[in-house]
Amino acid sequence: MALLTDYYSSLTSTFFRPFPEYDQVVERGTSYIQLIPTGSSISLDFQTELDSTFQEHTIPLLIVPNSEDLLSFYNNYIFGVPISQQKELFKSLSLQQGRWPQNSDEIIVGNKYLDMKNMEVLNHNFTIVGVFFPQYSYLDRIIIVDHTKLEQLSNNVGKTSIIFISKAIEANSDKISFFEKDYPEIDVLTTSEIEELHGQIGTFMNNLTQVLSVFTAGASIIFVFSLEVMNLFSRKADFDILRVLGSSSGLILKTIIMENMILLGLGIVIGVPASVGIFSILYAFIIVKVNTEAQFFSSFSKGFRFIFNPFHWELFLQNILIISSAVFGFALLISLIGMHRYQLSQLKQKY
Amino acid sequence: MAENSQIKEHTIIISLKNVEKTYITYSESLHILRGVDLEISRGEIVSIMGPSGSGKSTLLNILGLLDTYDSGVYTIADIDTSNLSAKMRQQIRLQKIGFVFQTFNLIQTLTVEQNIELPMNLLKKSQEEQHQRSAELLAEFGMTSKTKKFPYQLSIGEQQRVAIARALVNDPVIVLCDEPTGNLDEENAQIILNHLAKLKQFNTTILIVSHNPSVKEITDRNFILSHGKIQPTEPNQN
């Protein structure tokens, strides 16, 4: 059954996977953690105090103003990051073209804007000096601006809403724990905690997958088997007539196998996408619900969407081969059992 | 007609010589056929009657190659059936024997046309040939308007006509009928017998096992099977 579960997982990921956007940020290789989703509930004084505390602890800042129109700006993702810390913060994204910004009028962007030399953000003309090629497509729209400049342009000076720190800094746990002691009202979520949370979800989903797979597979086998046995039983008289009229037992077996293969094949063509789709929706729903309950920042949990992964021909053909073999094997098994059980190949005396 | 008579006299389709059959059960040994001798010529219509348990069904099963016999010789169209493989028996059933049953035994999920074409289909005849032949037979039996109907949409008389058409579709050397009128009312029984009688003009050989005395109206010879032996009864008046 573990094999079945693994296979189901592989089948699911072959075609599509749901992820809320936040999930992708964390799971897909950034080396930053989300610290405090604050929003407007934190006063400017307190925000300033937080900033200075971070600076005191030499924790680099990634700042995004809490502005709806900024976040939805052409559906792009704009991050405000101090120029001096961009190189360190985004090193995992690998700047593959150009250089890192040296002043606040220079920006780096995702490869969606590869051919652009300049970009106007919030009515300010920036020079694009570097382009990175992220592994995942949604990141190709990221625009990284100096955080002070971004705050100024969006009239959000000091209104920090999301802060990331690097894994390297998180490893120095003293800083985080000092910070938490100083600000007990702030819920600090570190990478490890997020991973743990996702691990719990993952474990839960794996268990659920396993239970569902076992249940579904068992129920399907019993259902299909019963249905087919009933079908064969109800047509026993027809097969008897065929045998008397001069049909060979081989022809009857061939007929039954072909019928079974067509029925099972249709079932798989309809059933697999339906089950993968339903399971994906369920998975996405649970992730979103958990994110919401964990009070992750809502702008990163705008619901879920389907990500259609690149089409893997090799995996697709492999799956088709496995499915076809399974269908043929099952059809053959049912047919042979049915033939034996009801003696369909034997000649009955009809007079 | 004279030529046909000659063929009748000289072409033996079915020949049984001293055929015996015994069924052995846990408790007893049932000697059903005790040396049956029978010859049927091409174009003859022959009836076999007899009380229940006399061995009529056993004889039909042997004649239809649905069962084997213990001793004696049974030839059909000059083919000795004593040592035939299952595959050969299947081929002979398909090509040389037509079966008509008391309960029609039509396949309910196939149309009238498909039921009739079924034996041709098993012989892998072309679709065109199948359609042409089934159309001929449907016309012959007055069933052209029922071509696309399913058996359950037909009256019982019509179902038996379809069954007879199916039995004839591969031009068998003999048609074996088991109580062909057994499930029919008098009117439908007469219609079926008339259709069987008409087959004489095509030189079709027919063996009918029946309790219905009206069958004798269409037969050339009649036999009675009793205590495992077959005996001719009085010659027909017609």
C-alpha cells in the first residue's frame, strides 16, 4: 500500500499541484523566514522600535509596505530591501545577469522583465541593473527596490509589515529568543517553525492520502470485481448459447477481457483526473485553512490556485504504461476468475 | 423433384449405428441409449417422440455434438465424430448444425438482425454477406419489419422464427429442433410448423423432437424412442 500511496503522490505531482502563494515562498527555496505579520495594529513608534531592535541585532530587513495598491501593482511582487543587504538576502536566487544595485534608483528584477532597461514603479523611474532567473515561475515577477525608497514612494515610511531574516541569522537562535523575550506580544515564526507546521500538514496529508488510497483502492477493487462478476453471471446464459452455437472458449475469454479493459480504461480516464482534482482541492483547502488559522500574513494567502507543472513526457508515459499494465492485469484476472467461477468456457448441454 | 428424391435417397446426412450412452452417478448407472440406429437423408424432416426420460435429450445432445457417446458410430455429413477434438466439434457445430430450442435462446442484448447474424459472425463472414443473408431469412420468415427490434420486443412466435432463422443462417446440413412448438400457443405452433415445412423446398434436413402430434403433419418419417431404443412409427399419410 505504501507503494500505492507513493505512486498516487507521483501521479498527483505529475499533473498538477495546488499551492497557496505563501507556500511557494517558503517551500521553494528562499532562505528567508517570515517573522511578524503586523499590519496596522502596530503603532508607528512600536514599528520604529522594532526596526531599531532588528538593526541592533544586525538582522537584515526585507520590508514591504502594507499597502494594498502596492501589492496589487500590476500583480507584481515588490519587495523593499536595504541595498546593502540585498546581495546576502537574495543570494539563493542567483543573480544571473547584471550586478547588484549600488544606489536607490537601481533595482533588480525577475526574468519576466529581462528585456527592459528601465521600469517605472510608483511614478518613479528606476534603472534595472540586474536580473535573476528564479526556479519557479511566479517569482519571475519580483521587483526588488531599496526599502527606504519604497517606503518614501508609497507614503509608508516606517510602516513595516513583513520582515524576513535569513536562515543564517536564524541559526543564531539567541537573537530570536532575545527578541521574543523583549516583545512577547509578537508571534515570531521562524523557518523551523514554519517547516514544522508544514511538516505537520504534510504528515497529516500523507496519512490522509494513505488512508484514502487504501480505502479507495480497496473499495474500487471490490466494487469493480463485484460489478464484473455480476455482469458475467447475468450473461452466463448468453455465453452458454455462444458456446453451443460454435464459439470457441478463447473467443469468449477475449470478448470478456476486451469488455473489461474498455470499462476499466474508461473508469481510469474519468476517475484518475477526478480523484486527483478533488484531492488537490482538499489539500489546498487545508493548507489555506491552516495558514489562516496560523495568522500568516493574509496577502500571502489569497486562496489557492493550481500550478500546472511542466509536462513530463517521461513520467507521463511511465504512468500510462503502469496504468495500462494494471488495467490489463486486472481485466485478465477478473475475466479468468469469472470464466472459472461460472465455467463460461465449458460447453453446456442445452437440450 | 425427381432429382431431389434421388439425393434424398442416396445422401445420408446423419448416421447412428449402435450408439450407446450410459450416465454413471454416485448411486446408479443409467443406461440411457441402448444401441440406437438411425439414418437421416438430405432434405428429410424426421420427428422423434417418446416419453420423458426416454433419452430424447441425450440423443439430441449427441447429435448436436454437445455430448459424447460411449460406443457405436455417429457420422454427420460423412464425418466420423468418434474421435474429434473439442475444436473440431465446435467447428462442425458452427458450420453443419443448426440449433432450435424450446426456449429460443436468443441473446437479449442483440437485435433480431444481430442474433441471426451471430453464427456467421463467428465464422468471420463479411458484414455485407451477413446482412444479405439475414435480410433473405428475415424476408422468408416475414420479419423484415422487426430487423432492429430486440427479442423482448417480439411475440414468442416471432422469437421462435428468429431462432429458426439463426439456425439456418450458415446453411447447416441438419437443423436439430427441441420442442420448437413447446412454448407456443396453437396458432403460433402452426405458423412455426408451416415455416419448417417450407424448408423442404430448400432441401434442408430437419430433426424434430417433440410431444406435439401436429409435428407429424410436416414430417417424412417418425420415430419413437423408448427404453433407449429407437423405432419407426407408422408411415405418414401425407
